[in-house]
Amino acid sequence: MIGVSYPDPYAVEETLQLLKVPWEWYQPGRQYDVVLARKADLPGYTGNLIDLTDNDIFEKICELLNVGRSHLHEPLSDILLDQLRQELKKYCLLAEIPPAPWEHPYIMALTHDVDVTSVRECRLVTAGYAAFQCFTHGNIRAGFQFLLARWGIGTDPWVLFERWKTIEEELGVRSTFFFVPRKDDPGMRAHPYRAVGYGIDPGILHGLTRDGWEVGIHGIDNWVDAETGTLEMAAVGNGAVGNRTHWLLFDQESWKKLDEAGYSYDSTFGYNDDVGFRAGTLQVYRPKGTTNIRELPLHIQDLGLLGKFCWAPVDQGWEKTPCLHLDESVARVQCQVIVDYARKYGGAVTILWHYENLTPPRDWSGIYSELVKRARADGAWVTTAGKAVEWFEARRKTTLTLFQDTKKITIRIQNLNLLNEPSLQVRLYIDPSLISHVDGEYERGDNYVAIRCVQPELSVMLR
């Protein structure tokens, strides 16, 4: 058994939700395989100790999850967890529920922010700029189509829900669409340009959810006011839903406001001007000071990757901030780096492709389709944001205990949701050649065996 002595319960509990192994709070007099603590907190302790004095993994991960870092291009939280995993294996037989479903190396969560739903509703300057960009890139026809559509003539190039559904039907996936709850309102503490020109059409919402897509809120003021957040949530129906705040506006009180308002998850914690790991992790987690809300971090945003600039708040107002603006071939490499980390550590890669970016002047549909196809070829579970969060929530609710004698290892999983799909798995870190029989479906890995969790007790017989 692993014992833990540490003054910050949240930091311990959340870290050990991410590294889902058996553990308990240290009790004097109990025998432990190893204890995690700062040496000064356990004077006189003579057993195996992973001393946190000079490498406080709990503090580091807590800060990453709740404060984050700018321009972080590796999942530092997950790397720290793996370092801890390797240390624990030196002292005890380790079992873990990894952050990847059975037979899937990782999850990919597909999302779209809906900032427009047609050219006709846009400001003239927006339609004009889109047309200008088309002309600049030699697409004269598309440029005139924007101008004509703005005045109600011809086909509207930004009426795209059916096209999105067709693309994703052909890819065999579903996604989440985040809708702005109020028309012509930029919100508090926001640039006037943040306002959108559409009102939510219940028929569109119904058509999406009927056919298996998910809808959520692209919040305006929910990040600063819980009461307003509850009203905004009602714009897409009753009950808790997910949120991604428009323009990714966020402060350190935002998670608490969203939690108070009743949102089930948030997916705002990411970059407008970059791609990567603001929270240092690919996993869903509970922010400090909250109860029910979960954060699904954002990793790849089309505008951060391919766009020219975004609006960023500064002390005296707003300023244009450069995005990566990568060539598409370089962008593919950048995305693959993130996906490769997911293959190594598990978790969920969260993708944001804006609703309108299927057509000139920013037709980035090819890269989107390539990302999805690659994930499916990898065997990833490609799904909506909400279903990804639900899977992690089922994992959070379980607890794991391990019993060993000479010839048998027994793994017990409490609160296992047997209806959860795809299934959880247990990874037992043991030389597979030592195993004679496993009571359940399993696969041999490199110095571990993975067992599908379809029953609350698993038995592993040894040679």
C-alpha cells in the first residue's frame, strides 16, 4: 500500500486521480510499501520514503492544473506523473487505472465554436474582410459570393451545419458545437468586436442532438457571474451542459463561477495564440475550489495554429496578438507532436475547429479530416467533449485496492460502472511471463498486463 502525508488535500487527491493507483492517507503505526511525504513532516520515519522536499510533485501539478503556463509544448503534469509512477514501481507491485479506455491508446474530443451561422447576419466589415482575403488569395469567385450573400443574393457560404454533419458522418464521428447564448452582446470586460450576430435557432439544436451531436454554451459572461451563467446555460436547454467561453476569456475565479452556475464541464483552458498544454495535461480534472465542474483542457485550436492574430486583453484594453500562422505542412507536424504525447501517456486530445473554417478564405477542413483519420487509424476513441468527460468521470468514481499472496493477485474496483463504454482497464505492472492465468479479458504489454474492467474483482494467477 502507498501512504501519503501532505498538508494540501486537494493537491494530493487530484494528483492521485490523474495517477489512479491504490493509496491512503498515512496513519502512524501502519505498514506501507512506500510513503510520499516531505521528510520533515515525518520525523523518525524509517520505512521507504519518496521525499518531496526538493521535488514536490503535488505542488507542481496543482500549480499547472490551476494556474497553468503559457506556451507549454509538453504535457508536463503527465511527465511528472510518469516519473512518480516509475518511482513507485521500485517499492511495490503497482496497479493503475490508466487514462485510456480499453483497446484505445487515447481519446480525441472534437469541438467547434460557433461564432457565425451565416454571412447575412455578419457585420459588413466581417463579410468584406472575408471577401478581401479571398481576393488576395486568388479566389475571386468565393470573394464575390461573400459580398453577394451579405446582401441576401445567392448561396450563403457560412450556412454549414449540414456540411459539418456530412463530413463527420463520413469520418464516422460526432462532435460538440458551442453556441453563443446572446446576440449582439460582447459581454462585460470585453472588446465590442466580440459580439455575434446570430440568435440560437432551436431547430438547429434539435437537429444536431437528434442525430448524435452535442451542444454546449460558448459563454459570454458566465466566466465572471454565476447567475448570468445559469441564464446562459438555459439557452441550449435544461440541465447541466458544457462550456467554452467565447475568446477563451478566463480568470482565477471563473471555474468557481461556472461551478456555481451548474455547468458539468468547461473546455476553456487553452491557448488562443498557440497550441499545447496550458494545464500541462491531457486528462480531465477538477479545478481547486470547485465541487462538480470538470476541466477538459484545450490543446489544438485552428486559429492558434493557422491564424494570423487574435484579440488579447491587456491592462489598458485589448491588443492584437500574433498566432502561430503556420504553413499547413508545419502545422501537421505540430499537431502530431501533441498526438504522439497522447499515444504515450493516454488522456484526451481536445480539438477546436471553428464552425466557419470549412470554406475560403480559411478552408482548413483538410487538416481537420486528417487529424480525425489519423486518430481513428491509431485506434483512438474519437468522440464529443461531453462523452470524453463522462468517461473520465466514471474513472474518477472508482477506487482500486490490491491484495497479493504467493500465487495470486486480487484487484478490487469499487464503484465500477459496468455500463460505461468504452470500458476502463487496469494496468498491472508485472512481468507478463510470471502470469499463468487472468480471470478476464487481458493483453500483455511491455512489463505490464492490461485487464478489461467488466467485473468488480479481477484475479491474476502466478506461475
